[in-house]
Amino acid sequence: MVANYIDEFIMFCVGLWVTAVGFGLLQSPFQARSGQQPWLLQVAKHFKWMGPLLILIAIVLAFAAPS
């Protein structure tokens, strides 16, 4: 039971980090380097919608967990 809440807490924290990177509040870990895959530079653009979605899923799972 406690492990489920730990899992949702971690998911919530990752959602906060992804949202902060997506909106430019934190520096993106994906810096342009020579020889880097082009898709890796584009993935941070999707963080604007993936972060809030991850936070929402974590909250729904926390309330839907049987107690």
C-alpha cells in the first residue's frame, strides 16, 4: 500500500520536472552536440503537454488506489 503512494509521489515529481523543463523554468538536459540524434533535440518540445499529463495521472492513481 505504501509502495503505491511512493510510486505516485515519484511520478508526480517527475511530472513537475518535465513541466518545468517544457516551459523553460529549468534548463533542458538536451543540449546540441555534434553527432547527436536529431529527434533527441525535439523531445523537449513535447514536455509542455507530457508533464501536466503525468501529474494528472499521478493524482488520479493516488485517489483511485484502494485503501
